[in-house]
Amino acid sequence: MEDCNVVVMNLGLHYYPDGNHTGKETRHTLMDDMLAAITYLSNFTASKDNRIAVWRSALPQHFPTNDGHFYGWNKMRKDSCAAINGGSSGHQQVYNKIYDDAFSKLCRTERQIDEMTKQSCNHRRHSCKVNPVAEVNYQTIYNFWRDNGCTEQIERELSRLSNLNGIEERHVIGTIFRWSIFDLFDVTRWHSKDMDCSHFCYIPPLFEAAFERLELLLLPLLASF
């Protein structure tokens, strides 16, 4: 992705909704994978000019359980998708809550004014201070390089950080924008049949609305490229 100008990232629903929220594929907790993702995205935007990082919200699940998450077929209360907690407004489910917690650990919210409405849009932009080569337990790119003996990449990254900040300071500050679309998809009838209460298919206007939000988020930034 080093040749990209815009990276949009999301860690999907393949994490257990309870316990430590372990990834079914990564075998790491969602929090650890989120911290690694924030580290990468922040370093990505701090490394070069004209780079934008966007974090996309998780989409809702509408399984007929107490909170809409999937806990196994034997936990279903009925055989059709159902509204979350009876349709409570603003309910974001566990994945988005963990995203918020992860951003609060590494980032601060920047004040941003929507030029069209003149209203504050603080939740859309985060300034994140990270150390890309820190000795941490979660799977950053640096840890991957180290575990796999990628010495050339490690030396190049250490040299870049030293040239940027000096030998002692290896932190960088990058900006990550939030693309929030949970509310658009929080309608049970948007799902396909056969109890697929996670995925959303065959509804072009829904995705048009979602990408319109992304366009509104990116348009002022892309104009400066």
C-alpha cells in the first residue's frame, strides 16, 4: 500500500462478540489488532505528504439475540433477523465500542468544522501519536519484520524515523478520519434471506448513501493534492 494516497481500513466481524473478542483468523484480541491498525495508519499518513487514512465503522449485525451479535445457531430466539435491542437509537454494538476505546488510548480528537454546516465534527478526525518500532505485544508491521528477519525493512524504518525526529525520538503523529455508517445499515430488512444477518447485498441506494459520506469526508482533503 506504499503507493496509495488513501487507505480505508476496517476489521470486520470475524472476532468473537464476547470474552476478549479474539479474532477467529488472527487469534489476537480485537483491541490488540486495533492498536496495531492505528499504529500502521498513523505512520502511513505521517510518512509522506498527501496521504489519508480512514477507519470505517463496523456494520450492524441483526441476529435474533439479546444484542444482535452471533453467538452460535443454538442461541437464536427465532429464525429471522431482528432489530437491535428492540430498535434502540444510537446503539453501536461491541465492535464500534472497542474501536472507540482503542482510539482513546493512542489518539486525541481534533476540532474540525464542517464548512457546509459550520458545525463541529470532532468525532471524524483523530490525531494519533504512535511509535512504529515500539516493543509491544500486538502485531505491528515492525514486529512482523522482526519475527521474520526482515532486517532491510527494519534498518530503513529506523533510519527514516531518526532522520525525521532524531535518534532518541521515534514517535510520529498521524491523522485518521472516521467513516461512520453504522446507522445507515441499521435496518433488518436490508439483509438477504436465509438468516444472513451480517451481510448487506443487492441494495445500491444504501451503498450510494454510504459512499456519499465518504466523499463528503474526503473531498476537502483531496482538493489539496
